[in-house]
Amino acid sequence: MKKILLSSFICCLSSMTFAAETIHWGYDKDISPEHWGELSENYKTCSAGKNQTPININSTYASTVKHKVDIEYKVSPKDIVFNGHTVQVNTKDDSDYLVLDNQKFFLKQFHFHTPSENQIKGKSYPLELHFVNANAEGQLTVLAVMFELGQPNSEWNKLWSDLSNKENDAKDLTHTVDLEKLLPKKREYYRFSGSLTTPPCSEGVNWIVLKQPLTISAEQLKQFKAVLKDEANNRPLQPVNGRIVIED
Ligand SMILES: [Zn+2]
């Protein structure tokens, strides 16, 4: 049971898989983010929640204690799928993890948004990568990496070479992908409490946004946009309300 619940909370999973996710949602017209809260009883946190993601990371508090985030992503992921909302890469079970607050959060999947969902001091990026991690209790930590346009990313083409443009048509990866190359060298970050950025917008998610952006080429970004049929897949900024953003 725990496993089923956990999976349904993971951002951007296939809408086919779980009853709570069968209500169709999107980024445009009458199913766009401002309507998510009305589409289903299960999605009401999308409009009623007070700790929603994404946010504009603006005023921050410097951490007095060094809270290191130890990222141990060593194993090449399993498969890649366009799930109708994003391109998602699924990992091999519990092989990669990060350590936050002395707890292990295992990497379940990662996926992309264009343009970025979170902003840093009002700056939007062309691409944001979300690594979705869960601990044994099913609590989530999303690790976000921003991308600017520039040099191509070496791992991107390896991932994309196996991608099927057909919805929910997962393909096994045929190349070894080095996840370290999808992470910046500097691990300084912003941390706040937030939510899934897709329905059901569940709260209580730890957000770690790495400060240092990576680059992808314009051509690589174009490949992702083509899969999305040039529709943006970023949820608009949400109010920060009483939350504090820690800078480390
Ligand atoms: Zn996401």
C-alpha cells in the first residue's frame, strides 16, 4: 500500500497508472494550472495549498549550520518516456540516493520543465531538471538544476537517442548515462518547503534548488520543445506566504 501511495505522489507519473491521476490536466486552456484545483477533489491542494511550488527565490536566510547535501547518483538510469506532460527518465530501484538531514532519499526519476518553474531572484531559465527522491516513509525531496543556453550537455543526446515521441512508450536506455554530468560541480543550494508542481500538488516536499546552472545547446532545448509540441510545461509562480528560504 505504501508503495502505491508513494508512486502516486511522485511528480509527473503517467496519468494512466493511478485512479487519482485519471483526471486530465495540462498547461493550456481549460485544464491549465489555474484550473487544476477545480478539476478534481484530489487536486484541491493545487488551489487551497499555502506551501506550493514553484516560487521566486528572492529573500533568503543564510544557514548558520552547514547542511551539506550529499548526492550519490552513480548508476546509469533505466528507461525514458514522454508521459504526456514531460520527458521522464526512470532509475533502477534504490540504486542512487542523496542524503539530507542524515536521511537517505532514493532517486526514483528525473524529468524536465521548459521554461524553468522556480526562478532565482526573478530570473527564469530556459530549462529546469527535477530529480525526484523519496525516503523509506515516502517523503519526497526534489533536487532542481537550472540550465542556461550554451555548450551542449554530453548526457542529453544519450538520453534523447532512445526517446519515443509516442506517449507512455517507455524505452530502455541503450547508453550509459553519467548523472554527475547532469549536476553542477558546486553544490551550494537554496532550500524551502514546497509541493509537487503537478496535480495533486501534494505539500511537505523538500525542495533543494542548486545555485550553479549547467548549459544545454539551443538545438538540445529544441528537441525537448518539439516533443512537447512547443507547449510550455512550467507551472506559474506560487505565493511564498510565510515560508523561509534557506541559503547554503
Ligand atoms: Zn517537475
